[in-house]
Amino acid sequence: MKLPRRQVLTGAIGVGAGAVAGAGATYAAAHAGTDERPEPDAVPFHGVHQAGVVDAAPKHSTMVSLDVLADDRDGLRELFTTLTARARFLTAGGTPPDPGIAAPPHDSGVLGPDVPPDRLTITVGVGASLFDHRYGLATRKPVRLSPMRTFPNDAPDPAWCHGDVSVQFCAPNADTVIHALRDVARHTRGLAQIRWRMDGFRSPPRPSGTPRNLMGFKDGTSNPDRTDAREMDRRIWLSAGKATGQAAGEPSWTAGGSYQVVRLIRMRLEFWDRISTSEQEKLIGRRRDTGAPLDGSGEFDTPKYAEDPVGSAIPLTSHIRRANPRTAKSDPSLLLRRPYNYDRGVDAVGDLDMGLLFVCYQRDLARQFEAVQTRLVDEPLVDYITPFGGGYFFTLPGVRDAHDTYGRTLLA
């Protein structure tokens, strides 16, 4: 007898939960009697906030944008319930159920018979298009959420822009990310389909400090301290009710979430590699070898803009000076960057198709990302970069416990 789709999903969720407990026992047994103290292999899934925002970014990532196919609000609720069940299992690990001899396997087998957690995080957001007429959510849209704005020097490709839902998979190993992507795509088939996908990677610190982008410069040096909970509450997470620096009137369900910006930025590396190191450094405002500002000696030195009003040391047009002038007026625009590099091979004319999968988080798109991006309009670096895709999304509040799901408060 063929079971209804909902019953199949419910059964799979129950089996997955039991398998998670088994995975924990297996892990403990494997390390029993040894002096090894490994880093916990699973990032906690439940909490006020989603993982994959303020925790340290691992080496590999895949960002996907989904178009929702569900016919009605019940179908959308089923999508979020399914996403929750799969994310809960995949991030905790376990043994997939045995489907029997004739049925297709429950798992791709990419990671072997037992699925390791491998510090996987799955972070889910919603785009402005989800709040159209289809699901009756127009009055529940986050105040600042809109289709991604096109700035001067952007060259948007519609096939690479926007989407109803964003899902980012991050893990130390690429096969873990691929496995999770395939699992989610399989279980949500018929409810959503992938609109666009970009794979990312982060280099190890070389030789130390912040990882480098494909232009050879450290990327993310001036981030706020992601380990400072008070600072993250001030700049990244939305809170219940009106808060200082937060747009008034945010729906109550948004508490614990954050605005996510995704920008797909191609780097014209053939041209970049032909200019001198000193010219590159003037465009960025930092030394390529150490990451220090051009008026400093260490990566985390604070640029002395007040002592250099005409830009003799750090040009007024440099990327870091325009992005973050470090004034009282610009301080509210500080946001949390979580970028990855991407490599899509070569284009139709044989040029390298590489660049930046830029991701950032903030409480207010206009006061933070858009303020920064407006200051960067027509910066000299635009000769070497072309933003072509991405979107604005709202990262949903965390899944509180085993009875909660993504989007529960949104759909309540």
C-alpha cells in the first residue's frame, strides 16, 4: 500500500530522530578510553537564532535560492516542516532507515552508511516574493525586506537574482555540503525547486589572521566581534518590539532573525593580475601581504583617517575608506560579513569565471548594507568587479526545540 506523502514524511522524521541518538552513542564509543578531546562534531541546531550566521565560517558552502511551488499555505507549511526535519537530522547525524530490498535508498550514500554531522549548518531565509498573494502573508512581511536593489555598476542577470527562500549549507568538507543539498532537494521536490545555486570555499589563513579572497587580500578584517553577544544583538539580530537602531513596526515573529544580503560578484582577475601590487593596495587601502592598513603595521590596526584628511597614506577613494570611514555617522552601518570565494571554471570566451559569494547580516538593510554600498558607488575597484546576482532575504528566527519548525511563528 502506498502511504500518503504527509505520512511518509512524518515517518521519516521519527526514524531520523532515533538515528540521531544512535549516532551520539557511536561517537562516544569511538572515543572511549582515549585521551583525544576532539571538537564537538555537531553544531547545535536548536536555539533562539539559527546557526550559520555568527559562528565561524567553515571551508565549504553552497547557497541556493528556491522558488516555492506549494499551492497554498498548507503546502508552504509542509515545506518548512520538511526543511526542519531534514536540517535537524543532517546537522545531528545518524543512520538512515533501511528502505528494504525493493525500495529506493533513503540516502544518497555519499557520506557512507552513517551520516556524520561534520559541523554542518543549514540556514534558511525568506525573500520578498514569498509575501505576494499566494500565501496570504503580505501583512507579515518584515519591514525592510524588498527585492534586491540594483546599484550603479551592477549588471544583474535575472536568472541569478532573488527567490522565495534562501538556504545556505556550510561545513568543513565539500561532500557534506553536497550530501545535504541533495537530501533537501529530494525531500522538498514538488514543494520547491532551485532557482540558482552558487558553491563557495574559504581559504585557510595564510599565513595567519583573516582568510583571503581571490584578489589576494584578506576579507572581513573589520567585522564586529561575532563572539560578543551584546554587539551581535545591537547590529545583527532583531529583537522583540522596537529597539534602538531597528526599524519600527517589525512583526513580532521576526525576533531572533536577521536580514541577509547575498551578492554574487565576479572578479576580472585577468585584468587584476596585470596591475602592480602597489596599485592593488591603493585600490583596497591595505597591504596585500599583512592585511594592515596602508598607514599601519598589523592587520587589525585601526586606520588613522583623521590624521590623513587628504588621503596621502590611504587614498580617499580606497575600498576600505569608502566602505567604513570610521566616523560617528558611519558607525551604525557596520555589518557582519561572511564571504566565500567561488570558482565556476571559464566563460564562453575562455576567461576565468571566479569571484566572491558575498554574504552579510544586519538588522536594517537601509542603515547598514545599502549605506555601505552607496558609499562604494563608482569606487575605482569597479573596473575589476561585476556584481551580477544574489538577493535580499530575511533569515528566520531559530528553531527553539524538537517541537518547533522553521517559519512556525510566521505562519501562525
